[in-house]
Amino acid sequence: MTERYPNGAGAEIADLGFARLDLDRAARTGDPEVVFGRGKTPQQIVAALRALHEAHPDNAVLATRLSDEALARCRAELPGAEVDEVARVAVLGDPGPARGRVAVVGAGTADLPVVRECATTVRVFGAEPDVIVDVGIAGLHRLLAQRDRIDTADVVVAVAGMEAALPSVVGGLTGVPLIAVPTSIGYGWHLDGLTAWLATLNSCAPGVLTVNVDNGFGAGVAAARIARRAR
């Protein structure tokens, strides 16, 4: 069932009983609504993806933070869906031609779930992700070897845990717009990413923007929109 809000709000809503999907979001922002999987059953996630895909057949639609059961259900019941167990996401539909390139730079292998969530989001939101992994500053030569590749991107997303120094170092090497994603990876009393988050907020490199801990999705949305406008 769909309905429209009164008083000129102009939002078409698909009422699925457990959720009210905003079908006009793509018209307002350029991107369809995304399904946040945590707290939803596998059946609800599949139903929401189907409804969004039916409303936006020319766009890809995305579900994030999926449980093992939800990933399996998407794979079984949505044959055309792309399912990524590491990123814990599912994509239904074709994103279409990419506009702009986003370098998604990951410090370590442990950061891969956030890196891949970010890269998938970038692609679904209409830009090309260029994933560069395992270039943390403990081996600075690995990062410097990718400097030209990073510097020619339209946007950079730097994903790092531990002390999260990578965004500051990258910010000192390039003038490309840079979004930092602190992760909850680290030894000892890492405070679930608070250490990394505070480090990125207090970066000495100018122009570093920071999203919340492990928020590859939020960084991917912002980066894709910047890259699209840049092109």
C-alpha cells in the first residue's frame, strides 16, 4: 500500500506493516532509501529490498548490517542480488554508469568489513570505488607506493583503527577531499573505537572530515555524492 503525506510534503510511502519506505527519496536526493538490517528479520529485509527495487527499477538498492541468516535469505530469495559476507551487505539492481572515482583506502586487513561496506555504498550511490588495502602507516612505504593513485581520485576515504593515524598522513600527502572512518579495531582497552575517533577528530592535517566509528556506509554516501558533483 502506498500513500502520500498531506500539506505539500509530497512523499510517497510504501507501508509494509513493519516499515514505511520513503519512495520519493531518490527524487529528492538522487538516491533511494537504504535498508538498515540490524533489528529486522531476514524476511523483512527481503521484503523491503523487493519493494524498493520495484519502485526504483533503474537504480540499485542496498541493505546494510545484515546477519548471517539475512545474507543467506537474500541469496536464496533474491537471485539477482549481490551479497557480500565480509561487508555484510546486499545489493539488488544495477547501479548504472559511475561518475567520479573514490579511493577507499584501508589501513589493515582487520578494517576490510568497513572498507568493503564503504566501497559497495560508493558504487550503489553512483561513483566508482577504487579500493586500496593494507597500507597502514606501520609500513609507510606501502602507502607511498599508492600516492599517485590516491592523488588522482575525486575523493578519498581513509579507514583506520588502532590510533587511526592513516587519515592524518594521507591528508598531509594530498589535497583531495578526505573523509576519515575510524574503526573499532585495536589492542587492549581500545574503547570500541573511541581512541581512533578522537584521533581523527583531532587530526593535525587540515581538511579531514570524520564520520562515526565503523560508519563505512555514511562515508560512502558522502564520498559518492562529492565525486558525482565533481564530475
